[in-house]
Amino acid sequence: MRLTRPSILVAAVLSAAVMGGLAGCEQRTAEAPAPAPAPASPSAETAPAAGDSRSFMAGTVQPATQILWDFGYAEKMSDDDWGKVSKAATDLVAAMPTIAAGGFTAEEKARAASPEWQDWSKKTSDFVVAAKAAADAKNQMGLATAGDSLVETCGGCHTAFDPNAKDPGAK
């Protein structure tokens, strides 16, 4: 398999994964992507139980983000592939208010008031909007750029706020 991402970006993602994983954002590159379908929006079937940010990230955000990453560097994309990417980007746009709010619990929502959280949230939202625009325009370079930027923002936010990313032994 040939290397499709800049080496430094891959090294940064792998380092973050080794430091405890990115519960809601994991990166992989596929030459012939076969991603699982992402939920259209948080529904009764896919929405986490109240107070469960980890399930929200793992069940809603990560699958949608993974689709963007899978197709960002695909060799060819069909109209069906673009439809999957557009749906995934739409799911992420719909998830941003929950992410911006900090989560579900009082403690999670309190962190949303911090300037650092607001900065990460704004960056993430900007790249999600860019991914959606790229998907709508069937612009693969724009999709790859937005996906690469999401690797950095997801990893940075998880490093700053996810106890598991800071301490791999934390639960």
C-alpha cells in the first residue's frame, strides 16, 4: 500500500493513538474504501443515552468522520460514494451543536465555556463545513484537505480534553 498522507501527519496521528487512542476519531487510509454507513442523524437507534459523550463520539461522530477519511484519498469515487460522503458530512454538521455544548453532563458542559474548548470547537466546525462544501461540489482535494485538518483538530482536542488520551490507563 502506498503512503497517501504526509509522513508527519501520520506520525502525529499514530502518536496520539498510542497515547490512549482517540475514542471518537480514529484515522485509517484505504485504497478501496468500504466504509460502514454512518447514521443520518442522532436517532433513537443511534443516539447515546443521556450523559454519554463517549457513545455519542464513537457512535455518531467517528463513523461519519471515518467516511471522510476513507474517501479523501480514494482512487476513484462514484456518485454513490459522493452520496455517502455528503451524508457523513451532513451528520457531522448536525453533531456540531452537541460538540460545541461540551457534551451531556454538567461537567462536560462546563468545559465548553473555556476559551480552549471554544477554539477547538470552532476549528472543528469550520473543517466540518469545509468537508460538507467539498462533498457537495464533489471536490476530492477539498475533501482530503478538510479530512486532514480534522485529523489535527480531533487529535488536538482529544489530547487537551480526553482523559484517556492523556493517560492511557484512565477509564
